[in-house]
Amino acid sequence: MKTNRESYRLILLTIITAILLSLLPMPEPLSPLKPYWVALAMIYWSLETRATISLGLAFLVGLVLDILSGSLLGMHALSLVVMVFLVQRFRFRLRFFPPWQQALSVLALLVNDRIILIWITALMGEPTPTWKYWLSPLIGVAIWPWLFLLLDGLRARVRRHRT
């Protein structure tokens, strides 16, 4: 049982870190370059752990992010649920690619997330974001291989520590 507890702690720690990184203020010119850390962490854990990241957990994490960021309640929750569903649906195909090839799938997931968020803001009657809105998925794709290797290394260290 110690095995599961340590794995859950690592997952929880990385998701909390991703939420804090998402809430970290940046200077206005650099703000569009901030990757969607929470989505990247959820994508990784959905790929690497079969049943640990559920749609309910994705919804809960999205609600926490909505509350802490002051956005419309349920906006990030919906986008994370869709993202986790898509990753789980195509998990077996995506896992066989190396991280730099997975980055193309991550790009598609992050662009899909942006489309969902634009749709929600359009339903609210807010203006459409500028072209800078699309920089975040590109930065997320550039970070993905290194983030994947970092989280994989942490996961391997936890596994070695258990034995």
C-alpha cells in the first residue's frame, strides 16, 4: 500500500506545483508566453498512469483552478475534462511515441483546449482574444519533451526509492 501512497503524493505534488505555476504573475508582455502547466501535468499523468487521473479529478482540478484564478466557474474544468478524456481515449497510441513526437499530439490537445476556452468566452459575449492567445500552446509544445523527461525521472526515482 506504501507504493500507491507515494505515487499519489507525487501526482498531487506535481498538480499543485502546476496550479501554482499557472497562478504565478508575469509581466504583461510575457503573459501570453505562459504555458498551461496544469494541462501539461494532467496530460503526462493521464498518459503514464492508467486509472489514477479520472475525469472527476480533472473536473476537480479545473474547478480549483477556476476558483483560484477568478475565471468563470467551470471553464477550466470543462476544458480539462475534455483533454483528459481525449488522452485516455488515445492513450495506448500516444504512449508508444517518443516525447518529441508526442509533442504534436500535445499541440493538438492544447489547441483544442484553446478552442473550447474561446467558445466559452464567445458564449459570454466577451471579445475574441488576439493572436497572442495562441502562443501558449506553442510554448507548451516546446516544453513538453523536457517536462516529460523531468516527470519521468521523478517517477523513476520514487519507484527506486520504494524498492
